[in-house]
Amino acid sequence: MSFNIAIFGASGAVGNGLCKHYQSNNLYKFSRNPKSSDEIPFDLSDEESISEAISTIPDDISLDIVVICTGILYTDAIQPEKAVKQLKSDNFHSIMTMNALGPALIAKHIEHKLQKDTRSVLAVISGRVGSISDNFLGGWHSYRASKAALHMLWRNISIEYKRSHPNLIAVCLHPGTVDSHLSAPFKRFVKPEKLFTPEQATSYLYKVIGELTIEDNGHIIAYDGTRIQP
């Protein structure tokens, strides 16, 4: 059976890996920096760009699965804060826009494209570091705050969209620590068995997405299928 699937962040490690798993389906790929002609460009910080990108999906297509694999941890100019005194307003706003507001705007503009009569999934890649109850180390203030905000936004979306899409499963997904550009400066602190290749991580996520049920709506799900407390 073939599904209609949209992947945002298709050129990244996780997004590209999921595209490979779903390549036999009717797949729509969106990327900030397209690496192939079949990837549709969009700017996560620009709502009009997001809307225009989504409008390229034909009107007669209803999506079964949407996975948002976007977000940032650091840039050349922005590094995770080790202390509150390192907080900078502009950096905080940038991280919050890319990790929380951007995905929520994708959800806003893609709602009308989601299946209404059958099972559909609206998933966003997040992380355990966004769990308030699991935070025992502190630090990484902007990143943690943005992921915690993302979790709240997705919880709200899971409630709101359920009214018009009774079979929708809106979830945040934790892929573990993936050996990629995103984790490169920090992977030396990760135990080897907890550092996943992109192939491993996306294989786990592909399985989790396929096994999601209505009871998972609104929750944060880890790569092994377990729930993470907010």
C-alpha cells in the first residue's frame, strides 16, 4: 500500500534517512538547502515561504504522514549556553523560532492537507533535553526551552486538530543522539552504544511511526517506542 508522505528537513541526516525508508511511497520532500531537484525549498523562519512550499502539494492529495525534521542546536555564531549569564536575546529568539515556532507554522499550514477519514501522523523531531522532569544537568538554556515549548505546542495541536481529524496522531519523536553534523561537537560525551548512525536512528523512527496508535496522540515518543515525560 502506498501512502502520501511529506518530510520537512529532507536533506538533513534524519530527514534524508526517513526519505529512503519512504521512497516507495508518494513522497514530498522539503528542504532549506535542497540537494536534489525533487526537494522543494522553504525557509523555516518565513511563514510565507512555508505556506508557498506546502501549496505545491496538489489539491487532491491528502497526507497520511508528515514528519518535521528541522531545527538547530548551534551555528557558528550561536553555541549552547553553559550558564544563564551566557544568554543572549537575539540567539534565544533565533533558536526559539527555528525549533518551536517554525514547526508550529508548518503544522498550521499543513492541517488542511492531513487525512481526515483515516489514520494520519503529524510528527516532529524533538529531544529528551526538552523534558522538564528529566532535566538534572541544566545548561543549554535556549535549546532546552525551545524543545519544551515545542512539546507544549504539539500537545495543543494534538488536542485542537483532533476535533477535525479524529484519526490524527500528533507526536514529538526523540531519535536519540545521532552521529551527524548536529551532534559532532558533543558526541565525545556520548557512550558509543548510545550514539546512533543516521541509518540506525531512522530505522528506529520508521518502526515507531508505523506502530503509533491513537493512544500516542499528544505524547513524546522515544526511538525505542517508550514515552518520555514532559
